[in-house]
Amino acid sequence: MEVIPAIDLLEGRCVRLYKGDYAQSQVYSHNPVETAKMWADQGATRLHLVDLDGAKVGKIVNLSTIEAIANAVSIPIEVGGGIRDGSSVIQLLNLGVQWAILGTVAVEQPELVQGLCEQFPQQIIVGIDARNGLVATRGWLETSQIFAPQLATQMQEFGVAAIIYTDINRDGTLQGPNLEALRELASAISIPVIASGGVGSVTDLLTLLSLEPQGVTGVIVGKALYTGDISLPEALRAIGPGRIQDIPPSLDFSSFA
């Protein structure tokens, strides 16, 4: 199972939100590029970037930071937040981003997702962010009447590369992933599912391994990495595809402030 560090960008800084609440943000680094390089140095095989400003306003805002991270690391990156049209996808892929993550448009303009999947095979991921089972949109500020497995099934038919499932009520809480919701979603589709939200310990990561046979192939870890509740090398040793050796120890985030 792939362990994917998250870098959430807000006003050019690396932050974490609590349950998706912009009013409850914690700044962990003023230098997201150095943070990205640190995770790469510690053995990450992919990075998950979210433009929180973009998610709120509906267009990419932290483009220069995303470009700087793409240029600074050699591992693939996936980017979400505010990607609401084809030109934004093209812009990101031209910067070297491997996967564009679509969220709101999957609900509001599903035909756009279908067209982009045809234009960019295996480079479109759909992020399904749910609150009490219902898909949330527009930076988690609005809630639709569509259930997560229903949307996932439709997106699979369109040819998306994977689904990232985030349980908003668990995000940033360190209370553990919503295994029941993940199991329900993964059982509804055959494409890869990446878990997100609530991971607070290596024990939480180990519990996710039970869902790997059902197609949960990766997990995004955010707050727990920044608080030190999980070290990336430890996580990779616990559930990664192979033992990671000679990885530098975790760094003090105060050096990036």
C-alpha cells in the first residue's frame, strides 16, 4: 500500500484544517517546497497537493508553489483544489503534475470529467469528499444529495484512474479512518481507491491493510506526519511495498518556519 504525504496549501503555506474548517487551520511550514523535498528524501513515492485557496474560489491560486514543488522533486505529484475546467488541467499537466484531481465538477459537470478522461487517460483522479455519506463540493462548503458510492460508480464508467475518498468528519482529527465507508465504496467499484482522513497512528495504517484486497491501494497522511504521531519511514516500513532503508530521520518543522 502506498503512503502518500499531503501538502495542503493556504496562502502559500503548508497547513492542516480540522474537519475541513478554514477557520481552524494550523500552519506547519512557511516553505512547502522544502517540505516536499523532505518527504521525497524520506522515501515518499508520491505527493498529494491541495490548493485550499483554489478549492474555495474555484480556480487554481497557488500555481507558483505547485510549479516550484514539481521542479524540486523527482517523484510524481497529484494536485487538487479549484480545478474546474479543462484549461486548468492542461496547465497543471504541463508543469509536470502527474495527476489532476477533480472534485466539484464531478458532481456539477460530470460530462467534463468524461471528456478529460478521454483526453488524458490515467491522469484524471476524482476526489470524493463526503460528510455523513453525502458528497461535499466547493471546498467542502456545500453538500450535495449524491452518495459517495453512486458518484464513484459513475466516475469509474468515465475512466478515471482512481478515487480518493475523504471522510470530512475524520479529516484532521487523528481519530482513525472510516473503515466502513471505505469498504462500502471500494466494494462498489474496481478501480483503485486511496483513503484519506483521520489517520493518526501506524495502527490506523495497519487496519487499512485489511481493505487492500478490495482495492484500497493507497493512503494519504497529513496531520499525523506534521505532529510527529507518525514518521514517514515508520509508515513505509509498516505498510509500504518493501522495507525502506537509509532514510533520513524526521526533521524539525521549525526549521521551515
